[in-house]
Amino acid sequence: MSWFADMLGPMRGFAVTFRQMFRERVTTLYPEEKREKPQRFHGRHVLNRYPDGMEKCIGCQLCAGVCPARCIYVRGKDNPVDAPVSPGERYGFVYEINMLRCIFCGLCVEACPTEAITMTHLFEMSVTDRDDAIYTRDELLVAPDGSPPHPQPEGPLIDLDELKIGDGWMRATAPSGRASYEGVVAWSESAGAGLRPAELGQESAAQDTVADEAEESPQ
């Protein structure tokens, strides 16, 4: 019977393939179809401004100090007395992020005392030159109207509107995750985005899910 078992061996393997052929496909046709990203998605970084156009970065270098991958380099400079760049005494004169080293952990967002650096929903950033993966202040700092720049042009893989969606991780960690701050706005306004709303807590989200299921269920 050994020869018969050997003959059935490959057939058992193909049985799994044949079984899957008749089931509903779950593969997403990327990039035509893209999965909706969670609110706290860790994507490309941006440096924000206040609504009046002043930069939020004060050049404190806390983001660079906390970065476990050592991918952030910051140099602060004293603000000009006649034309200050930020509300503080200093501003981020040099700001660089090596995206090849970055692990997108979000610790820089948590460490920032002024909510200057946040993470957006854009992550398609393929480059053919290693130097292009080092994002400087020119690529990171948003314009006075709040529109973020990007070195690559928009295309099938790059949706520049995703650069305007973000701050989820900053909002989640602003009150240090305390439940008593649920639904409370604990951050400042940003140019272009204004005052972002508070996140719904897990309890509120669960109640909304139960309410939606109750509406959909037949009476």
C-alpha cells in the first residue's frame, strides 16, 4: 500500500488549493483598492505650524534624544529678535529624518512638548537614491497654510491627501492615556487643520458598535 499512499500524497496537497479556488477572494487589488488605515496609523512625519504661521518646533532635540533608531538629527538656533520663527527662545534650524533607519515607533511624537512633529497616513515612499530618503526641514515643515510638502509627485501609490490625515497618535498620548481625559481636547491648534477633535475611547466605540448592530438587526 506504500505506492498508493505515495500517489495520494500530492493529491492531498492539491486538495487545499482546489478548496480555496471556490471560496470568496479576500485579496485586495492594491493599489486600485487600499485598505482604510486606522486613526493612529504611523506614517510619514510632518513638522507643524500654529494657525498664525509660526513653527511649533522649538529645537529642544527631545525627539532626537528619545529616538531608538538614532534617525533624527536636530540643531536648534536662537530666534531672531526682530522676526521670531517660533514662540520659544529657539527653533529647529536643522531638522533631518533618515527614513531608512526610522522604525515608525512614534516615540518622537510622544516626546515632543509642543506637538511639532506628528505622523500622517502616508507610507508609500519608495526611492532609488539613498540620499532621497533623508527628509530635511524643507520636506517636513508644512507651509504657512498647513499644506505639507512631499518630494515625490502624486501617483497610483502616493496619495498626497494622506499627508493631511494624522495626529492620531499625538492625540492618543497627549493625556498619557488616562481614561479621565476621554473626549477632552488636550492639544493646540495647527495650521490648516485647526483644532482636531478628541478621540473616542474604547468604551464609547464599543457602545457605538452595539447601537449600530441593534439598528441593523431585524425587529
